[in-house]
Amino acid sequence: MKPAIEIFDLTAAYKYKPVLWDIDLTIPEGVLMAVIGPNGAGKSTLLKAMLGIIKPVAGTVRFFGYSYEENRKLVAYVPQKGSVDWDFPTTVIDVVMMGSYGRLGWFKRPGRKEKKQAYEAIEKVGLIDYTRRQISQLSGGQQQRVFLARALMQEAEIFLLDEPFQGVDVTTEKSIIKILKDLRSQGKTVVVVHHDLQTVESYFDRVALLNIRLMASGAVSEVFNPANLERTYGGNIKLFPESQLNTQSV
Amino acid sequence: MENAITEFFTNHTFLIIAAGTSILGIVSGMLGSFAMLRRQSLFGDAISHAALPGIVLAFLISGSRDSLWLLSGAAIFGWLATLFILSVVNNTRIKSDSALGIALSVFFGFGIVLLTYVQKIPDSQQAGLDRFIFGQAATLVKRDVIIMSVVGVVILICMLLFWKEFKIMAFDPDFAATIGVKTRFFNVFLTSMIVAAIVIGLQAVGVVLMSAMLIAPAAAARQWTNKLGMMVFLSALFGVISGVGGSAISSLGTRISTGPSIILTAVLIGAISFVLAPERGLMVKWIRDYQNRYKLELQKILDDMLEISLQHGEPYHPHSLAILNHTRGFNKKRILDLVNYGYIELVQGNEWKFTLKGYQKAQESTTSNKFEL
Amino acid sequence: MMQVQIEIQIIAVLVALTCAIPGTFLVLRQMTMISDAISHSILPGIFFGFLISGSLNSPIMILLAAFMGFVTVFSVELLQKTQLVKQDAAIGLVFPALFSIGVILISKFAGNIHLDTDAILLGEIAFAPFNRLHLAGLDLGPVAIWVQAGILVINLGFFFLLFKELKLSTFDAGLAASLGLSPVFIHYALMGIISVNVVTSFESVGAILVVALIVVPASTAYLLTDDLRKMIIISAVAGALSAVTGYWAAFWLDVSIAGSIATSCGIIFLTTYLLAPQRGIITVLKNRKRQKSEFAMMTLIIHLQNHSDENDETEERRISHLWKHLAWPKHHAEKVVKVTEKNELIRIENGIIDLTEKGRKFATLAFGLISSGKKEDYRELRKEFLVFGE
């Protein structure tokens, strides 16, 4: 059985400045994995290059052995929420339904079956009361959940999320991580570009440390240590063990 | 007998104008919605100005005033301008607003040069070309309307067939790319349709003002709905009203160019929409703001009254109205309003005291900070 | 050359010079569209001013029209504030509306006065010399020259006085604000002077040419220099050049002077766009091609370095492997390998690629660079190691 994601020699550049260099990474099926690294380390670019949104200079990516173009249905993408015009005339249910467009292909319209699935997805992310709201009326966390619901619609095996916890409220964060953990228990593979080092250990099983090159990757317990962090972030990173924190554990 | 003929003729002419401007309205309404949502409003301005040299060159080359030639010339130059703008923006540090300004002024200036060159040719036929500057719907003939209809129908069909793709491209192009929508193809497709929409409107609205036809109906429509489909439909509807209405108005007077009247009609519809639309409209906002301020004023007075009462110890003890002079927002009218709502009672004309209802209300407002009348 | 011809050219050059300075700032502040908007929407102001004063040169008209300029800017910002439309749509609604009102007013009421719609767009520079200034029995030349020269002086004064403030608020609005230089005030002051410029130039050259002279020469200059002062000067020179060449082309071909000058601006821009050193498209494309090649080489070298330490990585270093994992099309991969070999960074034996000593050094340096990400170091690296003989 092929691993969920295989990345070979992935190199990407922005105006001839390398953003990703020679990344070799294998991600097995059924894990919840974080991708961390400093700003500008290429984390978002990694996802975009995997999906062909950005054309890499070199390298290949395989999902269960297929290229992305061969089998798009396998992968769902949840972008950073900043990338969309929130004043667009569209409602929550509308956006979530867009998740079915890929499956339907040309000319076909979404029907009753898709609508039912959309309601289920909206229910799962806890936005059922907001179904008909125009999206600018939602809070940041709710907007993020709409994108997640859209991804759930895609019936994919692999989920790629770009900083889903950035700027969201605690309730949203709790509900999102619960959904991601559920996905993992269903055998899905979830890869998350993550910004908060404090939560890596409690949320994820695996982690990849990225700073243009792949610094380390593997199980959190093995790879998430001060030595690797220092190599990746290039400075002093202090992590407080959770016992010392006064925050609620999620 | 002659009167009857004249009557019919006039009617027929107006039918043509109405048909032509309706198609113009529908097409610019539809495409304008997408252009506006993709922040390409001013891009339309550059394209329409750039069409002028295309129109004149087409005339020079073909020797004919036929719309098919002229509009093709307009479309070609519209596309040239687009390519120019994209090339400048992608390859140099010149920003898009400057690139638009360059395309707009230079192409148009060149068009004027060609126009003045053509006007020297001793041939009465070419005199009609400057109608493309400010538009003259009265010059539409049956053939023009047929061409416009064909283009319009093609655009309509394309929009319906590829609705999902256009919608998702406009809203979230990154996501669209991931689900396999060929974004490059659809970008070109959409731009071509925008160029076509502009080109078929030029005869009625003129190059200088055409861009507003892509914006005003769409901006107006946006205020009335949160669904893209409805917005596009309303936009087309407003476009038709502007087109037909504007031409009708301009023909009432002497021969004024139709461009300005169509545009003013469209902008008027826009202004009305901005003010009157439910939810987004300014009127609704103003009323809500006023109501909120009103409630806040009453709430403040009640809060202060509560404080005074609490100092005294007995909640329903009357106090002199004069004490309230020192509070914020003291206002005779508001006091009377409070009486009307049954929250306080006036005693002997110069004192006030809480009613049962009022005292409860004041307590509620202080603890929960919620205040509904 | 006849005197009339000289005078027309002088007027045109004066307008070009007047537009060059504000044009530079508008291009840098990305606000050129506002100048297009103002040049259209002052029309009602011109109508009323003309109605009241009966002449196109009266200060009343200038004032009214300048007032319309402010109205335009305010209306756009007000509209934006409502959040019902975005800025570009707001601009695209305000100026056509005002312009339409102006056109209707003029065609309905000013038809018998000497003011028609063509003149609005194109000005009547050809007739300007016929309106002369007579003082104490002396013919002092066309009124337009005096007015334009006056405006030029006002402009020079304005921009000279506010140069530091404009420069700072254009490049760093935050810093300017914190230093007490209200960017808002500067913004409106700039809009004000633009309105005045547009209005006075309007009569001579019309709406379209004003926009051309504001945007195009300044953009041409933007492609040629990084220095603000130089940009203004080049902008002025380009504008003046366009004015003169445009005039002569119009004279020779007997066509619209204003249109010809605008076209001339465009031709000068196009030429610069193609040929400018550094930023011209020809140079840019050449550089791009070279950069792509260099980058591919670096990718190859580093890839080899990554896989040269393990023994069973020989597979990764087969030429045939390159287009499997790097996903390079065969012919592209072969080209890159050839160039890299020419630079003596690699050596090929039995279809397997090995790094040379030079190649290894290169790879190590490149690795360090990636982490630091400094652009200048790349250039050093390239100069030291790479030679191109395509």
C-alpha cells in the first residue's frame, strides 16, 4: 500500500529566490501531522506546490501513488481565510456546496444529495444556525469553519490545511481540532500548517520542521525537541511544559 | 394616411432602440457583476477607451460603416489593450492603475488622431464615427441589433453552461485551481466576454462612459441580494431599465447623446439602491443608528435615576425633577417619553418617581446591560 | 516656423511640464485613476463657471472647477466609507455621473455659446493663440501661455515647499504621520493642486491629454530611475518631448494635436518599455532566461550533493533518473546537465553524474545561502562559479 503522500526533491522558488529546496518527505496514511517553521519558511508554499497552485521548479508529489492531476478527489484543501473577498454575494451553504463542484464535473449542477451532504458538513462544524448568512456576517473563527465544511464536502482521503487556527477564538479552535482528530480516526490523513508551537504535542502525532529545507520529520515524541527546533528557527525557542501553563487544555 | 406611416415608422425605430439597449443592459449587467466582484471595474474603462482606434481603423480598412467591421475592430483593440496592460504589470514595476491610465489615454489619443484623419476624407459616410465617443442609440439599425443579439445570446449561453466555474473562479481562484478548474482558460474566457460586452454597448453609450455601464447596475444589484445568481439577474434588469429608460429620456429632448442619459439613469438606480435596500441600505442603517441612540439616551437617564433612588434607599420615593439637571442627557422630552412608556410617574408636576415596571427595567439594564423598550 | 506654431508648442510644453511633477507623485502613490476621474468630473464646474463668467479663462471658472475636483475626491471617499462598494467601483461611479451631468448641461444649454463636447475631450489648442492678452495696447501673446506659465510657477512653488513632506508621505505614510505631517492634509493638498492643473490645462488640451501627460511621462521615468528628483526631471523631459514631436506629427499629418501628443507619449513609453537598461522588457526577459538556467543548475547541484553521500544513491544520480524525480522534461534536463558540465561542476561517467571538487564547494556555499537568503551573496556566488556560453 502506497503511503498517503510522497514528496520527492520538491524545489520551489519565488522570483528566483528559493522558498522550498529539495524536500523529500513521506507521510503515511491515517496521521495528523503538523508542518512548522518560521515565517517565510515555505510552509504555505509547500501545500500550494503539492496542489499545483504554484508550479515547482523541480520535484514530484504523489498521493497514494497518483499525481494530483490524475486523482484530484483524493485531496481537499483548506486555504488561509485571508485569501477571499468576504463581501462576495454568497452564503454559508453556498460556499460549502462549492465543495461538490469538483466531483460534479462540467455542466452538472449540485442537487438534493449534495445539499443534504452540505447540511451535514455545516452541522459538523457547528454552524447550522448560520446556514443562510452572508459570509461577511461571520466571525473569523466561523469563516474558518466554513472552509473546513467545504473541505469535508469533498469526500477526500487527504486534508491539507493552511494555518487553520490563525486568529480564531477558543471555541472554534476546540471544534476544529476535534473534527481533525475525528478524521484521523476515520483513517484520513491530515496535514496542517501550524503556527503555535505550544499545541504541537497535544494536537498532532507527527511533525515536519521546515525552513526552506526539511530540517526533520517524524513522530512528535521523537522529532519535536529543542535541538531540532533551534536548527529550524535559528534561535532560542523556549517551550513551556503544559503543567506550567494556566490555560485550559484543549 | 401619411400620419399613419410616420407613426409606424417612429414606433419601429423606437422598438429597435429599445431592443438594442435592452441587450446592452442585460449583457453589461451580467458581465459587469463579475468584473466588479473581481475588482476589474476600471479595467473596463481602459478597454472601452482603447476600442476607439479599433473602430476607426476598421472603417479605414474596410471602407464600410457596417457594425460587424467596426465592432470587430473595437474588440481586437480591446484585447490589445488588455494584453498591453497585463504585460506592463507583470514585467515591470509599473502598477496596475498606471498601466490602465497609459492604455486608456494613449489608445484613445491615437483613436482621436485616426478620427481627425478620417474626417478629412471627403465622404459623408464617415461622419457617423464620432457617435462612438458619447454614444447615439438613435443610430442603431436592425442589423446592429441582430449582431448584438447574437453576441448576447452566445454570452448568455456560456454564462449558464459554465456558471459553476465562473462563480468559483470569481470567489476563490486558488480553490478553483485545486479542484481542477482551468483558471487560465476561464480568465481568458471571462475577459473576452467582458470585451464583447463593452464592444456591443459602444454604439449606444460611447467609449467614454461605457465603463460605468459595467459598474452601476452591478453595484446597485449587489445591495438587494446575497446570492450571486440573483445579483446577476437584477443587474441585467437594472441594465435594461437604464438602457431603455436612458434612450427614451434623451430622445424626449433634442438630440442629446444617449450615453450620458443612460449612465445617469443607471447611477440613479444605484443611488436609490444604496439608500433604500433592506439590510445593506443606508436608510436602514440610519434608522437603526437613530433607534440605538434613542434607546441609549433613555437607558442613561434610567441608570441615573436608579442611582438617585438607591442613594435614597426607598425605590419608589419621589424626587425633584431638578436633581436630574446634573445628570447626563437630561432632556424634558425624554422624561416625557419615559412617562409614556410607563417607567416613571410625574408627581405634582415637579417630581418624578419610579413605577414598578420602571424600577425593574432600570435594574435589568444596569445588571445585564440589555435594554429593549 | 510661424509664430503661431511656436506659441502652440510653448503652450503644449508648458502643460507637459506642469503635469510632470504631480504625475510623478500620483504614479508613485498609485492614484493615477483619480486624475482621470477629476479630469472628467470637473465638467459641470466648467459649465457653471462659463455660464457665470462668460469666458473660459476666468478665475471663477477655475475655482468652480477646482471645487468639483474636491467634490469628486470627497464623494469617492464617502462612497467607500459606506462599504457598499469598493474603491475602484466608487471611482467608476462618481466621475461618469458628474461627467454625464456636465455633457447634458453643455449640449442643452451651451450649444450657442462656444463650448461643445468635442472641445471637452480634446481642447482647442489650435485656437489658443487667437485669444490674446492685450495690455496697454501691447500684444503680450496668447492668454493661454500666461495662464499656463502662471500655473507652472504655482506648481513649482507648491512642490518645492512641500517636497520633503510629499516624499516622506509617499514612501512611508506611517512615519510621516508619526512626525506630525498629516498625510491626510498632504493628500488633499495634492488633490487640490491636481484639480487646478487639470482645469487650467483643460482648455488647451482637453481631458484625455491631461491624463496622458500626467500618467505616461511619469511612468516612462519610473522605468528609468530610482531617484525621485531624477524621476521628476525625466518625466518633464519626456513630456516636453512628446509635446513637440506630437505637435509636428499633427502638423505633418493634419490631425488632432492633442491626440497626436498623447500618442507620442505612448510611443516614447513603448520605446522605453522595450529598451530601458535594467527594466526594459528586452533586458528583463534576457535576465529571466539566464536566471532560470542558473537556478536549474543550482537545483541540480544541490540535489546531487544531497544524494552523493549514500552508496545506494547512485540511482538518484543517473541522468535518466533526473526526469523521474525532479520532474524535469527530458530535453530540459539534458540541457541543464550540459551547461553544468561545461562549468566543470559535474562529471559524467557511465551515465552517472558526480560532483567535481568545484561542484562540491559550490553546493556547500549555496546551502549556506539558502538559509541566509541574501540576494547579493547569490550574485557573488554566481560570478565566482558560473560562466555562460550559450
